[in-house]
Amino acid sequence: MFVIEKTKWADGDINYNITIQDSRYDHNFNTIWGRLKRAAKALFGKPVYFSDVHLEGEERYKKLVADMTDLLNTNLDDEQ
């Protein structure tokens, strides 16, 4: 899952967090050994790769850009 989050802090600063979240339980990703290896990599600042983002066709890309533009223009104060 490709997730884009927008956070507005009390001081007015706005941050965007873009993550790729993977919840698959196949290919031995969630064995104890696999989890320990990923934790060790994260502990030492090494990248932990789960998946990448592949957008097929221009329409999906255009929708992503439009959704990100909507997020950019979202006033979080109105949503509280």
C-alpha cells in the first residue's frame, strides 16, 4: 500500500510522510529470522526494502498527482 500522510504541527509547520506499507505473510517475510534481520538493518541505519511502487498507465499516475494536489490543498484545521 502506498500511503501519503500530511501532518500540521502546532507551530504551523507541515510535513508529508510517504511510506510503502507491506502486510504480506508469504515468502517467509514474517519468520522470526526475517524479522530479526530487518530489525538489525533498521537499527544500523540500513535500508529495508519491502516493495516498490509501480504505476501502470498514465491515468493512475494522473490520479496520484491529482490526489496529492488535493492533499496539498487540504486545510487540516477544517477537518478537526
